[in-house]
Amino acid sequence: MSRGTGSLFLAVVTVAVSMFALIGCGNGAASAPSTPARSGALQVVVAENFWGSIAKQEGGDRANVTSIVVNPNADPHAYEPTTADARLMANAKYVVYNGAGYDPWAPKLLAANPVGGRRVLEVGKLIGKKEGDNPHMWYAPSYVARVAAQITTDYKRLDPPDAAYFERRHANFMNVALKPYSAEISLISQKYHAVPVSATESIFVYLAQTLKLNLITPPGFMKAMSEGTGPTAQDKSTFDHQIAFKEIKVFVYNSQNATPDTNALEAKAKAQHIPVVPITETLQPAGATFQAWQTSQLRALAAALHRATRR
């Protein structure tokens, strides 16, 4: 999340976008190149590639989808948008961004260049989350389903003649593409119900709830680490105690936001022979589909839970 984007940046972006419009340039150099779609396809820009993968699958060859945040080795919270990103937003017929304070640069880019007829989906607003709430909504399967359905609805509004096509794409995504993902969720929630686990950040909270795991890490610790602030001494002490006395069975951490605190905790968990499972905020690898990425992480988690519990 960009924490330092200010008025100077917006002024530069506004000028750049205005100049771009005057000279009539095309889509320009994107942060992540898209597969060419058919002529006349909807131009779609998505702030993060976890939502971008879903938008691409829902749109098929009727939508040309470009994601902005794609680097699996970088911290998305620190992303700084570019003038190329502004150009993408300026040309988009449809824009999707996470919201809830996760990507504040996205609405700023949109406001810098208002376009008539452009539809915008702010996921946080759809789900009912605001800044200060847990913004990692793509880790909640029920929210993923709601977003996928809304994207389909928006596609049909933007391109009514292809409504039936978008309905078929949506049905395939929900019933076929997500099947392995849903199967892993069902397996873990049934087999490892109430197993105590820990996580370094709030990124894992929604998924842990769905999986019916007992996430015992102090909520304040996870929130502080997600927001880039220091956890309290009490929360750090509690987390250390949980590891030292092996009160947790699996240690989950965000490998895209490693800090001295989380590295130290990971080392302590390994020293206690507690299985460690890394997860990421964006697609890993960058070219993976949403479901392949999530299913891979879920299988790694299931394997760790098996090692820890022998179930």
C-alpha cells in the first residue's frame, strides 16, 4: 500500500494523463502485459493480480485485462504507481481495485482523470469493509464468490450482447475452475477443525476462519504487522510464549512482508520443529491463476497440518 503518495504525485499524474489523451496514444507500456483479446474487447484494469486473474477468467476473449501490482517478490503495501498506470486507468472501460485502505493510490488515479461511462468496482465497498478493517478479502472464499459474481454482472452491463457468454464463463469459473480450491478448503476444515495455528499477519485471518482452524495469535500483533506498525511488547511476548511452549501446530507467515520480528519468530518456530508455511499477497508465480496459487498454498498448509497432528 502506498503510504507516501501526495499532491505532487497527483499533479504529475494529471498532467501526464492529459498529455496522453491529447496525443491520442494507445494502451502504452503496461505493468503486466495482457494476452491480446479480440477487437472491441472491454479494456479492463485491475489494481492487483489476484482480482485480475478472476476478472480475466470471467471475461474470456471479451475482456482485455491488465493487472498493475504483479511482482511476487515485492511488498504490495509499498507499491508506488507510475504514469503508465495512470494511462491504463485513463483508457479503461472497467476498473477493479481492492479498497479498504489497501490500495489508496487507485482511487486517486481515477479521480485525477474522470472518464464518462467507466464502471468501477471497489471490492471493499461491495463487501462492506472500510479502511481499518482487514483488507485481505481475497483470502475469504465467500468474498471471492461475491466479487466474481459482481464482475460478471458488470461485464453484462458493459457488454449486453455478450451477457450469455459471461454467464457461461462465470459458471465455469465457479463450478470447474474453483473445484480443486474448494475441495482443499473442505478437506482442511473437516480434518483439522480447531487445530491451533499462528500467523504473522491478518492476511490469514479470513481463510483460517473458513478452514475452522483456531488462530490463536494476538489479533493486535497481526494487525500491526499488516499495517507496518510495531506490535506491542505484550503481544510479542504472547507470540513468543505460544511458540516456546508449542501451543501452536503450524506457523503461517507472509513471505512478501518479512521483517526482523517475523524472521525471528520464524526461526524460533523452526527451532521448535513447528511446521512453517509461507503465503503471499499476490499470485505466486505471477502468471498463475488465482485458483492454482491458492490451491498450492492450501495443499502446503494441509501437508504441514498432517505433519504436526499425524491426522
